[in-house]
Amino acid sequence: MSQKKLTTDVVVIGAGIAGLWLHHRLNQMGFHALLLENKTIGNAQTLSSQGIIHGGAKYALNGILSKATHAIGDMPARWQACLAGTGDIDLTPVKVLADHQLMWSKEQLSSKMVSFFASKALSSRMQSVPKSDQPTLFQDPNFKGALYRLEEPVLDISTVLTTLAQPWQERILKIDTLSWQQTNQHVQSILINGDIEINAQQFVLTAGEGNQTLLDDLGIKRPAMQRRPLQMVMCKAKEPAHSLPAIYAHSLGSGSKPIATITSHLNDDGNIVWYIGGNIAEQGVGKPFLEQCSDAHDLLLDILPWFSLPDLEWATHNINRAEPKQSALSRPDTAFVESKNNIHIAWPTKLALAPDLADKIIEKLKYSSLVAEKHKEVTGLTKAEISPTLWDSKFK
């Protein structure tokens, strides 16, 4: 069988937010980079995210500015610059679902204390919302809690993916198989689909959970990967005429994590879907579908007691957060990259940290003496496509 040969400066494997952001940056900088994906663009963790560009508020509910809070604190402003067309990447076509989030406490004093201490720790990023400025959902006189505004935008992730992919879509390839050609842990080339050889100077792994298989195939034991599972919940009104109101907010209890994080998304019939994460998603891992939905329904009644819920249709979504391994499966604080010769293993750990991860990888590549060379454009190969959204696929 004849073998087709391609050349590029950098091969990036995995077309989630990390791979797309890095791929866009590299090509924009004048390098030739190919992005490889064995499924669809954004298919796993990226499109399973809630689209929140976190700024650290949820990590400071105990009033202490943690390492995670410092690491992610500048990300909303950095994304906002891109959304305005003045940042590293022009994201002006991206749909912004909300330019800020809310955080509300229940009536109990302990819940109010959590939000108070968080606001003091993050006074520049978290402001109390006067009653007159509160959204309709919280204008109800029976709402007795505290309400804060977080300067953290919520984005429509499918439009983020499209915006990042579109300028360089000819360099984003759908592949079926991949094997490595290496000498002494230095990768010379890869073989895709059994008969296409790609030679490159550097190789970057941004495949999220898929990094594990790539590392196994390379014989690399460190860095190790961990999986932290979630069972997210979705609900929408059975009758679109009684659609749920749009909400982008964290509900606080007395603990150091939100009881629930709710974002709102339009599915293909124009109905609003509430996508619910937080403690309910972490504690719901392994629960049967009906039990998880019942728990979520009870939770909504508890945190929104003044709001009359319509008849709801439910769905759940299981996803693993793939990250560099930590002690006791704790959450990593920062974006992560580690290099093994010309192989760079990366996890953003959070959607918001994708720009920071790209910076770190680009520095590694520069240190590896990456040079922009001339390459023929790729023709005749299948291009990867954007994944459908959860709200359109889960309620079919």
C-alpha cells in the first residue's frame, strides 16, 4: 500500500478547547500546525462544560484566596478582551449567553455568611446586587437571601468552537487510527489511518481523557492522569409555553462549594434547558437516572422555594474531568503542561484556563527551538466537524 507523507511544524492531538486554542494561536503566529481529532470537535469535556469563564469566586467561599483563585482570577478579563476583538484571538463572533453570573444564598444565616465572606475576599470581582437591580426571578418578595454579581461571562460553547476552528479548518483533520514512530522517546512522525505519515518537529497532547491512551501507546508513565466523574442534570419545561426563565447562577449553602450551578441554554425547539452542576453532579455519580432526577427536583424546590416549577422533562449526562493526577484526587489549581523531549502533555483543568495553557505550551515550544517552515497545505482528507450540543442531543 502506498503511503502518503505530510509535513507540519506542530501536531496537536485532541480538538477540545485546549487543542483548538493552541492550534489557532500557533497558526496565527505563522507556524504550520495540524490538529487531529478521532471523534468530533469539542465532543467530550468542552461541550459538557457550562460555558462559564470562572474568575475564582467559587473557590473562595470560605473567605480565603486560594492558589486556584489566584491562578484563574485574570481569566475573565482575558476572555473579555478576546470577545471584544482586542485579545490574543478574535472571539467577536462568539455568542455571549450572559456577561456576568449571579450567586445567591438561601435565607439561612450560615448561607448568607458564606456569600459575605466570599464577597470580602473577592471585593473587586463580586458585588452585592441591590433589590431594584435584581432579575425578575429574584424580585419575588419571598426571596429573602443575599444576591451577588460575579464578573464572569457565560458563553455559548458551540460558537466558541466554531470561531476557533473556522479560520484554520483545513488544518483540522478527522482521523481513525494513530501510531507513533519514535526513537528514544523522541517522536519522528506519526502514522494516521494506517497509510498517512505526518512528520513534525513537535507533538502536543491535548486530548483530555484521551491522553491516557496516547501516553500508554508512547510508554510514558509520568505524568499520570486522574478522572473526577460528574453526573450533570438537565431539565426543561414539557410545554414550551411555560419555559423556564434564563438563569446563570450559583446557589450557596453553608459549605465551601455551591449547592448547585445553573446555566440556561436554548435547544433546537426554542425551549430553555437548565444545565445543573455543583454538588448535585458530584454526589450523583453512580446514581440511577430516576434517583438523580428526583434529587435534582428536590434540590430546585429547596433553593428556589418561591418559584413555581412547571412540569419538567429530565436528562442526565455523565462526564469525567480528566486532569494531571493529584493526591486524594483533589482538583488541580492551574493549567498543566509537561514535556518529554518533543512530546508535550497538557491539560487545561478548566475551560477558562485554555489561554493560559496555550501560553505555557508556546513557551515550551519556543524553548524547543521550534522554527516556522514551509509546508504544503493538506488536501483530500476528512475534516473534523463540530459536535452537536447536549441540549439538542439529550432530548431527542
